[in-house]
Amino acid sequence: MPSDARPRGVLRRISISQGEYVVLDDPNAVITTVLGSCVSTCIRDPKLGVGGMNHFVLPEPKALGGAPLGGDLSRYGLHLMKQLIDDLLMRGADMRRLEAKIYGGASPCNSYYNVGERNASFAFGFLAERRITVVEARLGGSSGCKLDYWPVSGKAIYMPLRPEKMMIPPKAIQMKRVLPF
């Protein structure tokens, strides 16, 4: 399916960037993002029909040696994972029914810091601690991906990108809950 084609019934396309998350219960909405070394975790309650996606840059506000890092908390998986789950629970989701899909974590520059690998490892560990079942994971590799996720059905379309498609203009990273309109 071409990347610009819209599956039948999709009325709203909501894009998220680094440091953002969204939770929806609209069966006609798709959440989309582009990932490199960042990771997106898609979590939903299949019985309630509510789900969401986040997009984080680093696992937690600590350097490799454990020293604290400063800055905006929204870029960290620790913060965004908690926000996503809290929002789902506030909408009536049951922690015991949550299921997750994890995407991204590439190493497009073969980085010494293994950011993609660290992000992926963090996501798995965070979900395991909370006993959230991971039903799909597409992680690693040398190039990024475009991801479309339907939070009500749990359908995901993962599209690998060629390296030249990975150039994304810099954007100020702000923690925000994306409000669908």
C-alpha cells in the first residue's frame, strides 16, 4: 500500500513527534509518526477499545554512567510511558488487559551510545515490570520507519524508510498531550 493511501474508514490522521503521546477511542483515527533511534510504544485495552502511542528519544534522564541529565522530561521514555498508561487508566482501561507493540530503536549512524538499543531495552523492561504483554515488536536495524497505528483495533503498519528519507527538520521538543480535533 503506498504511504499516502488511506485505509477505508480513516477520517482522522494524527501525527506525533518526539516527546509527544496521544490516547484515542475513535475507530476512524490513525496515529502516525516517523522513528529512527527513538521508540514508540503503542498500548491499548482491546476490550474497552481505547489505545495510544508515545514517541520517546531516550530511556530516562540519566547518562550512561548514571549521572542525572537535565532538560525537558518529555523526551524520556520513563515519563512518556507513565503518562500514556495513566491516561489509558483514567479513561477506564484495565491494567490486566493492556497489550503493547514496540517500534523503532534503529541505529542509523551506528552510534557508540547505542541509543536505539537502549530505548528498546527500556521499553521491554518497563512493560515487563508492569506485566503488560508485548504482542509485536519491530526494533533495531540501520534505518528508521514510518508507523501508522489504529489505537482501537490495534492494527499497525510499519514501513521501513530509506536513509535519505530520515532527514526530519529539527523541532523544539515539548511534552504535550496531543489533543485530537
